[in-house]
Amino acid sequence: MNKIGFLMGIVFMALSPFFVYGQLLDPVDYRITNSPETAQAGEIFSVEVEATIEGDWHLYSVLNDPDAGPYPTTFSSGSTRMAVAGQVEESEAVIAFDPNFQTELGWHSNGADFKIPVAFRSELEGEQTIVLEVLYQVCDDVSCLPPKTKTIEASIVLDGVAENPYTDFEEIGETEELVAFELTSSGGVPLDDLWGYIWIAITAGLAALLTPCVFPLIPLTVSYFSNQGSGQKGEKKSNIGQALIFGLSIILIFTGLGAILSVILGVSGVSQFASNPWVNLFIGMLFIFFGVSLLGLFELRLPYQLTNWLNRKSNESGGVTGTLFMGFTISAVSFSCTAPFVGAILAATAGGEWFYPIVGMLAFSTAFALPFVLLALFPSYLESLPKSGSWMNVVKVILGFVILAASIKFLANADIIWDWGIVTRPLGIAAWITFFLLAGFYILGFFALHGEERPKSITTGRLLLAIPFLLFSLYLTPGMMGASLGIWDAWLPASKATDVSVVRSISSSGGGAAQESIWSDDYDASVEKAIAENRPIFIDFTGYTCTNCRAMESTVFPLENIQDRFSQMENVKLYTDGGSKAEENQQFQFDLTGTLALPTYVIVDPHSGQVLDQLIGFTRAPDFEEFLNRGIERYRQVRS
């Protein structure tokens, strides 16, 4: 029973940051506590709102200067029938120095009360709905959540008209209610992206097992548990408990690393990870560092004092304590081979949500620990494993070339944000061709690394393994001349008009005019044009560093059916992770869609600003075409 409790304690410790932050993603709750049951049309009356704030978050005062940094709490009308008719009053706010914005600001902790003056249009009567929208932002001492908008409602009956009715209502041209549509997707994490990330982490965990400093540890671990259980009463039951504790200790170590990263970066930090060129440059250089270490230039090691101490403790201690130290020892000894994989998984959190590092490390460590646990439970299967040998070094070198190729993506992200023009698409493709050719030639034994002996003959297995690398290099070659590489373009530097392109040159020399871009980067101008031409607006919220965005642009957007739908709309492309309008575009995306995920696609009625439909994440062509058709049809319904 004690062991079960101990195991549950480990699981709780490993996952507790996940649950804590999950509860605090929306730490403010609003409710209307007092409003009149009846009022006159045009009469100004007060609505009292109570805000409850959980945890250590604080809500910013309505009186803060918007230019000071955070968004002040702002109440506005959520209906064309009413208006906020005066200054909002609030309970006393604390005035203190805010470390996030390096200035004194007013904020509320735990809770706040607001009094909002509102009025309805004088031509209305009967039962109406008070609809208030509140835009707010909360921060703690180390991080801030993105600004959020909530709607709160209450009922009221209008009886008669005020003697001097309030008249300062916004001119909107039309006062009809907007048609409510069920959106294809709303704010949140696209599940396809999350599951794809989890599968990458699981694959990395399994691949790490095949490296030279991990694979030989498997029989040693099985031997350790066999010795621990021999001669003891209830040997099988004891081995099962110790094996599970061993696996959970490995999961705890790696998942704890992901949790620490989430806490350091904060809830808003991870979501902004991909937009920072310094972060991308660091990750790119880190991948190069890991790649050349896997190629054997040097070996990553933890201090030998630490590994020796852990090993000694695992041998000296028995039972649960010894098993825990054994798990820590395995994690430390395998560091030189697992570090590149862990670095890659954590780097892949760029652009994801705050919990990606935790989920990634949980998936990686579970896949990494599972074979150790299973073979400790069923040691007879150990004999069926392949013997350690040179094949493990081949796997290690291949992974080194793959990680070097992956570094190009992050270096290109930094390059495009800083507009260097160095890591271009042709250069990226040339680097990939080089890395994959070298991997293929290495497998075939054309060269050896660091004192290895070249194989005397090429086995069938080596030949079959080398063929995909060589074929992929040939497949990439047309991309050097400007041809599309389909889905692989998503992982390469973005194409630019200044890139060397034989395809474009041939098209120009043949008298073909370059296709005029259908995309605008000015939303306001597009609204005016869309109204004049009576067509909906298609907004592509995208990012320079967004892999799924590039995948959509290279594999879905160019299709003839999709281009036909685009021609029926006014098309706007807004970058939220770089450029002079990044912050403005990001705030616009959040206000319009309630999410900061990329890519996010929105179809809007330019007359009213109503969202007709929205879609998040990479989408197959038939589903994307259906989404566009639905948005166009809804626009026709609204405007008919």
C-alpha cells in the first residue's frame, strides 16, 4: 500500500504543474450582481459587475494608460441596441510597481467591483438584454496571459421613454441583429498539431534507445533488477513494483524538465517562443552543436562526480530508494545521447501552447522508459534483442545528419525576421541535399568517421537503408531551380522573389507575366475594397516561423479549386510573429477569433465585421475547400 501511495505521489509531482496551469488559464470570472429590473428607453442606469480573480494573478485598473503596457480593463456594449453611457467606476485599486512592464500601475488582486452606466436606444421597448463585453488582461510577477474578451448578460424591461434620452450611440448604419453561425473551429489548441507533436516526441524517445550510450544499458538494468529480486520472498511482485518505480523515476526526471521550462517561460512565453529571432538563432546553433556531437566530434557528458555518486547510491540503497537512484543513474549516464533528442523536443515547442514542454517530455520519457520496464518484468525476452555493435554508431551518425538538416529551419526563421537574406531557400535546399547525400554515402561505407573501420562489403540492409537518403537528395534537386517541393517546403526557408529560380526565369523569357499577388497586408483598405465589390474578406493569420502555415501555402493554396474560391473574396495575409505590425495584427487576431494559434483562417463580412467562419491549423484540401464554400455561402445569405 505504501508503494502504491509512493507511485501516486510521483505521478502527482510530475503532472502537478499541468493541472495548476490548466486551472489558471482563465483565472477571472465576471458576473452581474445588481441591475434594475425595469428602466426607460434612453435612461442612463448603472449595472454592477463583480470580478473574482483566482491565484496570484492581478487584473489591471480601468484607469491605466493603455500605452503603459498591459491592457486596462475596458467595458463596452456587446449589442447595437445599447451603449456604455459614461465613465466606469471601480473599487479601489492597488498602485504598485509592475516588474513585467517596469512602471507603476493600478491593479486588483483576488477580486474587484465595477459600476457601468448604460443606456438603451429610445426607440426600443419591452424585454431587452443587457450585453456587456469586457476586455481585460491578467499578469503575475513573472508572466502575462494574452488579453481576453468575455460577454456578460442580464435581462431588463424597458417601459416608456426618458425625458432627455441618451443619444450618443455609435453610428453603425444598420441596427439589425447579426446572424449567428456555428464556426468550424474556435479558440484553442488544434488537436492535429498536439497529436503530431506527441508522436514526434514518442518517436524521439524510441530512437534514443538505439544510440550507443543507451542500448547497452538495457541488459545492465535487467541484471540489476534480477539481482535485487533474487532470493527474496515474493520475488515476482517485488520486481513488478521496482520496475514500475524505475520507469516512473525516468518519466519524472524528463517531465520535470519540461515543467521547469514551462514555469520559466510562463504561459505567454511559450506561445511567443517561435516569434523571437534570438531564440530561433539559439535553437539553430544548438542543433548544430548536437548534430556534430552525434557525428563524433566530441561527446556530451555530465560531470563524472555526479554519475559516480548516483551509481554508488543505487548500489548502496535497497528497495524503493535504490530503484529511484538507479533511474536517475540511467538518465545521467545516457545524457550524451539523449540530450540532442531532448533539445529537439523542447525546441519543437516553438509556437505551441505553454504545456507543450510538459506533454513532450512526458511522451518522450514514457517511450524511452517503456523497454527498460518491460524487459525488467520479462527478462527472458532480453535474449531476443540484437547485440550491441557498429550498427548503433550508424544510427547515431544518421541522426546527427538529420539534426543538422533540422537546424536550417531555425536559422532561416531568424534570417527572415531580421531580413538578412543569407539563409535563403536555395541555400537551405543545397544544405539538405548535402546532409542527406553524406548520410547515404556514410551508410554505403564511402567514408568513416573518427577511427571507424569502413565496411569491407555493402550488406543488403545497408543498401536498403541508404536508398531513401539518396532518393530524397535527388527529389530535392528541382527545388534548387525554383520548383515546388510540396510538403517539404514547410520545413525549408520561405521562397522570396529575390531567390535564384530557373523556373521563374524560363517563365519570364517565354513571355509569361509574373502572377500578380492576390494578397493584401492592409485590412482596412481591403474592407473598403470588399464593400465596393460586394465580396467577403478572407484573412490568413500567419507567421514567418509557422511550419503549418508554409505547409498550407505550398500544398493547399495553389490548387485550382482553392484559387477559384480565393478569387471570389478579398484576401488579406497578416503576420503576427514579425514585422512592424506584428503586435497590432496579433491583438486583432485575438479580438476577432479568441485564439493566437497559427495558422488561423477567418472569413469576415466587411459590412458588419461579423465572423462568418474560422478554421485553425493545417487542413486537408477537401475540408479547406468546404470551409471556403461555407463562408462564401454565408456571406450571400447575410447580404441577400
